[in-house]
Amino acid sequence: MEGNTLAQILRGCKNGSSESFSKLVDAYAGRCYGYFYRLTGNRSVSDDLLSELFVRLVEKISSYKDGNFEAWLFKIASNIWHDYLRTKQREKAMLEAQSRYLSFEKPKPDCPDNWKIDKLQIELTKLDADTKELIMLRFYSQASFKEIAQMRSEPIGTTLSKLHRGLKRLRDLMGE
């Protein structure tokens, strides 16, 4: 989206224009959904996280200052992802404490619904959450390495190193 057009839309959002928010959602929903879907592998959860992102966007738009809007947006998305992981960890601990005898299995590859999951999605599940998020930030937010390092509050060298190792691991898993 062009800078002038985005600036106009953001001004409208800050003034409470529902039409401007609608344009903003239209412009970024696809990339943000892709970011969440590649992290979760679940359409329903991705829809929920995307909804949460746009609710927070409405709540926080007045705090946005000039700068890279996409980096700001994906920082919020990253925070939502980490909130989701924390919630999921708490739920898992509670379930384990209440019912140790239950075992949860991943879906079998021959399940009818799994035909929708592509090889990349399957291989992404084999990466740790931090590496998966880093890859998604780079390729779905299209943020620069410097922006990602700032979002993650770590040195750029650390970000580059983690991303390099993560992509190498993903390539190995994909058989390339």
C-alpha cells in the first residue's frame, strides 16, 4: 500500500472512521491470517487470532506514531501469538494435572481433513515455536532483519543467526 494512501487510512482510523478500519482490514487481513496460519496450522485458531489482532488494532490505533506501520502491526500480532502460546501452555498444564491417563495424539496423515495441509505446513510443525515465529515474521510481515531484531528486542546478529539456522532446518526437513 502506498505511503500516502496508508497515511490517509490511518488518519481516518484515528478519527474513528469505520470505512478506514475496513480498508485497513482489507489491506492486511490476508498477510496477517497467513502469518497466524503458518504458526498454528489451524484455521479456526488463526481466525480467532486475526480477530483479536484487529480488535487490538482498534483499541491501540491512537498510540501508533509515525514510522513503519507494518512493523508496528506485526509486533502486535507477535504479542498476540505469544499470549496464545502462554494460554495454551497453562491449559495444557491444567489438563495434564486433571487427567494424566489421557493421551493426545497428532492427527494421522491419512485423516480426511489432512489433505488440505501442505508439506510446508507439516514441516513447520517440527520447528520450535520461536524459530517458526521468526520465519513467519520475516516472510509474512516482510519486515527487515533490523525491524525484526527491534521487535524481538535482540541484537540483529542474533536474529540473523536464528533465522539462518531456522531456514536451514526447514530446508533439511523439506528435503531440499
